[in-house]
Amino acid sequence: MDRQLLKYTLLSTRRRLGAVARTCIATFLAVFFVTAILLFEENMFE
């Protein structure tokens, strides 16, 4: 049963690989943008 579930999960992930990649990139860009804003704001006060 576990092998079937693992096979089904991997197949499902492979089918949605584009969506997973877009989500990872969007998350990375959001974190990068917030970090850049905070660093810029901190440098403005000095």
C-alpha cells in the first residue's frame, strides 16, 4: 500500500511540476523583496 501511495504522490507531483516551480519562485521573490525593503529602510535611517 505504501509503495502505491508513494508512486501516486510522485506522479501527481510530476504532473504539477510547473505549478510547484512557480510557487517556489514566487515565494523566493517575495522573501527577497521584503528583505530588500527592510535593508533599504534600515540604511535610510543611518
